[in-house]
Amino acid sequence: MKTAIQSKWKKWILPACAACVLLAAAVGLFTNRNLDDSLELADNATMGVLPGIDLAQRQAELQQQLDESMISFSINTSPVFETGGSEGNLMLENPANNAKLLVVEIYADDTQELLYQSKALPAGSYIENTQLDKLLEPGSYNATAYFKAYRETDHSYIGQVGADLTLSVLG
């Protein structure tokens, strides 16, 4: 003797589940087929490196481009100044492996006023303590230090990176 639930299961629920599974499979096949059709491989392409290309030279050129696009630096993100006119521990560093000149500019976040600008730092050099170019009243100042990178060979501009700072002037 069949119950009413068994009868409904066989009549409606089982076919509905099967239809959902088939629909999902069809959508998956259609989606994959469209992705494969959208990009066609060149039938005349040869696998490998172009004849006459020196792999070592190619790798050196790519490494130079990568090295140039990366800017390394170090800075104290919370320097302290005893007074607005005294030296503080900025601890600016252009690491030896940087292979570029760096100029550091520090701007106040609220006014965009230039607070400090260094001269060019060669790779492998640092400035531990220095005075700001702008006399600041006692307090805490949110600022951004921009490290502008230049090529050592011709001093042409490469790019810049920034770091957030909190300058503290004690008295």
C-alpha cells in the first residue's frame, strides 16, 4: 500500500529534482563553451623564444625594469621633535639595494603644506636626525612622506611612494 507522500514523491518531486540537475548541467556546458569560443589560439604561433634572442640579456632587461619599478625606503613613522625648530629622529634611509636616488618631501595632511624636503639621497645612505623646513607649534601632526625616485644615471624621474607619519612636537 502506497502512502500519499510516496505517491507525490514519485509523481512530482523526483522529476522536478532531475529537471533542476539537467538545467544546471546545461548552463554549465553553455558557459564553458562560450568562454572557450571567445579566445581563439593562433594557428601559426610557434612555441619558444624568437630566434636570435639572448635569454640572459632578456632576463637582465626584465630584472632592470622590475628593480626600477620598486622603490625601497625606510622612515620613522612617529618622529619626535623637542621643539618646532629642533632636529627630530626622521631616520630617512635609501637602502643600498635601491639603485636610485631618493628625494623625500613631507606634507601636512590637513593643509598640504610642505614641512620638509631633503636633497637627493644616494643608494646606501641615510639621514638620522634633521630639522623640518617649517616651524611647527607643539602638538601632533598627521603627515605624508613622499619618496620621489630618480635614475642615478641621468636623474630622470621614475615615480614615487608615500608613507603616513605622525610628527610630534613636544614644546
